[in-house]
Amino acid sequence: MTSVASPGRIAAALTELWSPQVIAEVDDAYVKVAKVQGSLGWHAHAGEDELFLVLRGTLRIEMEARTVALREGELFVVPKGVRHNPVAAEECHALLFEKKSTLHTGDLVTDRTRSLDEQLRPIALAATVHPREHGG
């Protein structure tokens, strides 16, 4: 991506819950945003960590050993191999940072599972992304 992006605005513009969209690439990782509500389902990513940063609302990440509650501006990394279930009682906007090899719902396949092609599909960003030149 060669434009300035507003993750919060992009997440707010999404129309489908639990359908992350790639907004940037960093080396071998994707930066994604998602609008979530309810429960995604218990799953694990065997070979990848997964970072959640709450942009708006609150997100609970249930794990077998404990549960963490994230408020706006807070982040948590779910370690690779840890079964987890993201839950949002009300609409929540989140930024995800994960390796390009990370499957959306890990070892679980449901009607909410999105392929990488779906996560990479173009989204209307006219009001959320703008080119910015920096003089030097």
C-alpha cells in the first residue's frame, strides 16, 4: 500500500461482520481490520501468533487457560497454537496483525470462515484512504 490509511474509518465502513479485510502488508505479514459482534468460534493457529488491537468497542478473547478483555486502544497477542474464541457483546472494530500464512479461523471451518482471496478483495476506500506526499 502506498497510501495513508485510516484503520478505524475502514473498519467502520465494513458491512459484513467477522470478514477481515487486508489494508496493508508488512514483510511476511498482513495488517487487517474487521467489524465483529457475537462469537467467532473456538480455533487455533498452529504456526502463527495473532495480534488483536481494539479500535472501537470491547473485545473478549476466551482461551482455555484464561480470558482477556480488551478495551479501545488495547492489544493482545494470542500465541501460536493457543485455542481461542474472540467475542464481542456489541459491535467492535479491531485491527489484526498476522503472518500471511494465517488462516482466518485456523483449524475451524464455518460459514464465517473467509478465504485469503476474500480478505484481499478491493473495498470502497474513497473516504478512508488518501495519497499523501512528504517533502524532504
